Amino acid sequence: MKPINVGLLGIGTVGGGTFTVLSRNQEEITRRAGRPIRITAVADRDTARAQQIVGDKARVTADAMDIVRDPEIDIVIELIGGYGVAKELVLAAIEHGKHVVTANKALLALHGNEIFAAAQKKGVMVAFEAAVAGGIPIIKALREGLTANRIEWLAGIINGTTNYILSEMRDKGLSFETALAQAQALGYAEADPTFDVEGVDAAHKLTIMSAIAFGIPMQFQKAHVEGISKLTREDISYAEELGYRIKLLGITRRTPRGVELRVHPTLVPERRLIANVEGVMNAVLVKGDAVGQTLYYGRGAGVEPTASAVVADLVDVTRMHTSDPEHRVPHLAFQADQLVDLPILPIGDVETAFYLRLQVVNRAGVLADITRILADHSISIEAMIQKEPPEGQDKTSIILLTHRVLERDVLAAIARIEQLATVDGTVTKIRMEELGN
């Protein structure tokens, strides 16, 4: 049978890994796909390095558009990254009737609606398993494996850099700055780690998963995003003392009022499996009405785990290459004309429990003043720790865990608490999730 010809845009780390995995497992992949899959053309600005990787197995060019326009190419793999040139190339590939495989979560989170609409119009596929959680097949699980379910919520550790930093802060008592420097030295964090540590990377991935889970358009701009740069080792230690671990979670939940779409540090009970995911590993917990909770765990980044997902997409596209476009799995799991534009809830309308840490003057009546304010806003306390003040000091820390409450009510209470003369500085607030039902 005629081979499927693939054009690869960008043969950096993941691109090189994809070429290696496809070459190494060629026989097995052909048996699964039903026909050979060959990378026959590669575009990269460093043509000398690209030629060194592919040898005589593929032609090399510095002009990516040359591959996009090539009538012999059936599938284009986009591994350039970003959402400028990458968007132009992906839309051009679609316009030329080519299927697209991409690992570009930022591109899809920001421009996925436009890209999928273009692909729908041209009758081609856009596959993107590698865009979320590396080698974990979470996109396939949400689009196909859980298709009988009404997805209720999902929560994921979907950024290995931040999970590594938090693990090191907990295990070794490191500060955020020290743990970040260590992650950079080991190659887990970029020289500019902003997208990772401020939660943007996780929010890109969460936006994609939320769209598939609930059949809604991509709405990254409406996501609530917080990172881990303000977390202290003291809070991680206090959380541990109370039986919790702090993880940077992406959480999306369907509610009667709309969809929650939020990324932030979260206290999770240490007995939960997801709370024990350490280092650079990723995990996604999905709750369906029929199946209950399912957990997907593995490497969320790295050369071959990500290449594994890219090649799996190539196989899927190859299998469906000649099928009627109307009978393919829809890009966002639901038929394109069946997407619903559910509202994304502002963070003030989200209900969750909270960890609150206050620095207060060690004086009688202080706690009573604080609890009175909380009661005024219908906030009840689940647990509390009051630390002994350091010797010779008159200030101490109080840690409160609340029951579930609307965020706007907590913010209103915190504003009043911070005005008390007996409260020093600002109140630390971290959300809590049980993830048990």
C-alpha cells in the first residue's frame, strides 16, 4: 500500500525524537497503521543540523512553506512552537488539504477555534495529543474512551517544572528561588521560566481539556491563572502538618451556573493519589458520571514521551485518512455544530474551601475578632492551628482551614481582617480541593 508521506516542521528536541521513534519502531507502526508512515521532508532553519539527523531518509529545506505546499505531503507535523509563524503555517497546510499534527498547546488554546473551523471546512484532521501532558494519552481518553460519560470535572498536575519545584520545596525545605535555580540547572526549567511558574503553560493545556470535556469553544482568555512564585516553604510545611500537599492544579468543573476554568496552587489531602505525584511527573484526574474517577499518570514532557504522542497521532490520522470526514472523531469530541458556549465563571463566583494564614499580635481576643468577621460572611472553620510565638516576639501565626464558600465572600472577609490593628501584613490565601467525589 502507498506510504503516507509526512512533512516535519521543526526538528529540534521533540522533532528529532519523533524522527527517531518513527524510524526505530517503523515495522510495529506499519502493522498498526496498515500502511507505512514516512517523514520525507523536514523544514528547519538549521539545515546542516537537520541533515545530520535525517541523513538520506528525507529532504531538508529552510522554507517551511515549501513543505506545506508540496502536493506529495499528506500530513504536516508542526513542532515550531509559538503562535505567530506556527499559526500561519498550520492554516496554510489546512488550506492545501493536508492533515496536521501539532504539539503546540499555546497555538490551540489561543487560536484553536479558528484552526478547527478551517479544518472542518476543508475536511482534514488536526491531531494534538502531544499538546497536553506529553506521553499521557489524556486527549484520546477524553475524546474517545470516556465518550459515554457526562464529564463532571477534571483536575490535573499538567506542568512538570512546577511540580518538581514544589516537590523539592516540600522534601528539602528549599525556598522557591532555590528550587527554581535547581530546576534550571537540571534542564527542567527554562532560562525564562515565567510561562511555567506563573501557570500560563498549565492554563493553555487546561483550556484544551476543558473544551473537549464539556463541548465548549476554547476560552483561554477567561481562565483564572495563578502560579507558584509567591508560595513559601512555611505554607508547604503547615499544609503538611494539616495532612495536605500543595500542588499547582488545573481545575475545570461543570456547574449549574457555568464552567470553572482555573489554575492555581491547591491544597489536596495527602491520601489522594494525585497528591503523591512527585518530581516532573504529570497526572490528570477525570470524574465521569458513569465511570467515576479515573487517573492518568506519566511523563508530561521529555523527548520520547512527547514523540510517542506525536507518532500516535500520525497513526490515528493514517487510519482515518481515507474515511468520510463526517464519520471521524470530532476535534473537540462533540460534533462541530453541537458545541455550546457555556459561560466561564469569574473566580469570585467559584466555591471552594480555603487555607488562610495570618500573622497576628499574640494577645487575648484576636482570634475572636477574626472568627467574628468570618461568621459575618458565613464562613465556617474546619480546622485551626495557632503557633507559639518565637521566643522574645509578640507575633504568631494562625492557620485556618475553611469549609466551602464563594471566593468573593472570602475576599471580603480578608479585606476586613487585614484592617485589624492586631493583624500584621496581608493574609495568605490558598484554595483547597478534596477531589473525592
